[in-house]
Amino acid sequence: CDICGGDDSTCLDCAGEPNGPLAYDACDICGGDSTTCLDCFGVPNGPSTYDACDICGGDGSSCLDCLGVAFGSSKYDLCDVCDGDSSTCLDCAGVPNGPAVYDLCDVCDGDNTTCLDCAGVPNGAATYDVCDVCQGDSSTCLDCAGIPNGPTVYDICDVCGGDGTTCDDCAGVPLGTCEYDACDVCCGDGTTCLDCAGTPFGTCKYDNCGVCCGDGSSCVCLAIHKCPTVEVDHALLEWSIVATMDRIEHTVDVLEGIKAELCRYDVARGNLASEVAEFLGVSNSFREILENFCYVQIFFKETLEEALATTI
């Protein structure tokens, strides 16, 4: 060691070789290269080490799963739930974190209209009545019989379900003014059944003297040629009627004969003129009878008037 009186130790290297080349490295290794004590950053005897995630100087969190297990398999799902199944944040349409929600009618992504009542209130209690009126009492469409939407109506006589005849007057006119008069005549004036005293359906008549309800005695004192006027009138009237009826019956017989003859008349025979002449002759006789009847009536009227005038 070139030390006088030395013990040859002062120049020993770390291997004990005097003036040897070996020395202790940074890792205190004789003849070492200072790598054996490097930390993970390459600093001899440095403090840095690899963490559980194999990160130099790391804190062991970079490889943890969501449950805190290094290099574990658990992770957050779409709903940000560790080790979840992404179902906790589904919307009603099944979309994770989607915008769809149930409306007031419990319809997914609905517009709250499917459960509106007739008043427009979601899930409201209002309903249409039988008359199709919202919140109605089913009275607005009742017919006159009280049946909703029924067919029954008031007739012209204001009778529900009527046939329009209950208010007919006697002439059959609805709500008409005609009535039966005292003579039971519709729209009558009550005169058709009056007797001579003006009593409907009365029994009074004019007697032979022209007195209503008389007994025919008020004019019995009158006489024409010493005969009571009643007897004269009766005799003339009876004769006139008998003669007239006789002529009428004869005329009818002739007419029936001519009718039968014309049905089988032979034009070539040439006797139609005489038969028609016979008919005309009968007709003329009938006319004379009528003229005589009129003459007798006029004569009787004039004679009676003269007798009355003389008596008064």
C-alpha cells in the first residue's frame, strides 16, 4: 500500500486486493454495477416500487375494477352500476338512460290523450250519457215518452205518440172549430131539426089553419059554398093526387112498352111513328092533368083568400 509500517490494509480494494480495482457500487456491492439496488425508476436505493397494478410509483388503483379488485372483472354497466346488468336505468321503451317515460295514461312515451275522459281530464270520471252529452243526465234526447233517442213524438193534438185524431172536430179537421149543433149536424146552425115552434126535434107542426101546434079548429068557421075549407081542400087535393098518380102509372107502362118494342124493332116494318105518336099523346094527357091540378090549386087559393077577406 506504500505505507511505511503499514499492514497492507489501507489500499485493499473491496475484494481484499491491495490496490485492487474493485470498489463498492451504489448498491454497496463489491465490484457491482449499482443496478442491484435500483428502484423501478432506476434510482439506486430509490423508494419507488411497482404497485399491484405493476405501475412504478403507482398507488395500486389504476388496475382496480369497480369493486376495488386489482385486475378484477367487475365494471360499471350502462347505468353506471358496478357489476350491474344495465337494467336499472332503462326507460319504458327499454333504452338505457333513454328519454321515454310513462304518461298519465300509463302509456310509454304517450301524450296523455289515450285516457282522457270526455271533459279532457286524464283518467277523469266524466263520461258521455246516452244522449252523447259529456257529463249529461240522459235527458236531452228523451222522446215525449221519456225514452232516450226514442221515436215517439207529440202529434198535432199535442198527444205523445198520438195519431193526430184526438183533436179532430166533427168534420175531421185537427184542432178545427166545427161542432155538432142541436140537430146533430156537424157545423150546422141548429135549424135543420127545428119544428115550427123553433124547438130542436120538437113535435109541433102547422095545422090546416096554418097555426103552429094548432088543432085545426081556429079556421073551421070558414066555408066556401057552405063547405068547410078543410073539406074543400082535402077533396081537391085527393082528386088531384089520384088523377096525377093514374097518369104517371099509365105513362110508365107506355114507356116500358116502347122500350121493349125498340129492343126488337124491325125498321123494315115501318110502324115506329105510330107508337111514338101514342107515347106523345099520353105525355100530352099527363101535361093536361098537371095543368088542371095547378088551375085547381090556384082557384082554391084565390077563393080562400076572398072568403077570408069577407069574413075579416
